[in-house]
Amino acid sequence: MPKHIYNNVIGERALDNGITIEDVTTITLPSLSHPTTQIQKVTGLYADLNIPDDNRFEAMELSIAHNNGLNCRKLSEPGIHHLEFRVARQRFDTIDAKNELESVKVMATAAHLSTDKGTFELGNPYGSTEKYAVLHYREELDGVEVVNVSALTGGHVNGVSISDKVEALLA
């Protein structure tokens, strides 16, 4: 029987340049997608192909939605932000019927792109959404680094380098 693990976020904390930001509702982490080259109309192929370049990533973006709580104004300041998100997750193992806790930590160096000032709606908080261009993204699971990607220097995902093979060929 396959083992199933279910993870639920049970607590979070957001920091911007070391200052705790209150009333954050949603953090949307960046997509790690590779650029592609399309191969078209090649003899023997029945369809065009998109071939990913697994040595690079597309531009990364993240967003933070909040209800303009304590220190949220800092999120919309122009310039570079050193963001940190700490998450406590409950992990339920269906085979052993055990509840455990695990830590997820995300660090990002990012430049502020825009602020969506939201809407006024009777009976609801007045929220905003901040968007950032990510320069460096790092993620840890229970203290073990699983992602470290820099737009400037490369990096690795789950221990697999995104640039070592190319650099070795050029040496």
C-alpha cells in the first residue's frame, strides 16, 4: 500500500528586511520554469516540440497579499527586499497514523515591482497585493536546503546543479 502524507499549513510568519509583517493572507511563491526552444516541422516528427533548457530558469516573480496590517506598508517600498517566510506544517502519515510537525523556510531577495491596491468591499478588510521580481530564491525543509536559485549565479534544485555541467564543458 502506498504511503500518503498530507501537509497542512498551521502557522506562518512573514518578515521583510528582518521586520515581522502582520496580517499576511497569501504568499504566492515563484514558478521555477525553464525557457524552451521550439522545434518546428522537422521530418519524421508529427508535432512541434518545445525543448526545455534545463540549465537556466525564466524570470521569477512572487506576490504577497495582505490586509494592510502592522508593518505592511514596508512591503510596498521601492527597491530591494530581503523576504523571509517561516511556515509550520502539520504532516499526517496515513500508514503510521502519525501527526508530526515540519518547518519550511523560504528566503528571497527581490525587487518591488507593483502594488495592487485592492478593492473596498463592505464588511471585508481593505487588502493589497505586492509583486516582486526575484533575484535569489532559497527554500529549506526541516533545515535542509532543497532549492537555491540565483538569477545571477545559477544554483541547484534538490541537490541537482543547474549549471555545473555547462561550466565543466567550458573549463
